[in-house]
Amino acid sequence: MPFSIVRDDIARVSADVLVNAANERLMEGGGVCGAIFAGAGRDRMSEACARIG
């Protein structure tokens, strides 16, 4: 399976998957986690995280 490493603003990267090990509860936090939530839209991210538990 091909993959690539990109050095950029994680909230602006177009990707199928972003992996962030900030917390196991999938709750919004600060730093990288906060940037991902802000980039995706807080409501949208919260709903998606709730669906997968």
C-alpha cells in the first residue's frame, strides 16, 4: 500500500486519513487535535467521532 509523508499544516492537507494520537476518547483538545477539529469543522468532527465511539 503506497503512502507519503507530507510536511505541511495538518488542518489544510487533503488526505483520506489523518492520524493523531492526542487522546483515546476522540474528544477535541488543543494543539494538533484542535487544529484538526477546526479544519474539519467542530460539529462535523464531533458527530463523526461519536459515530465510531
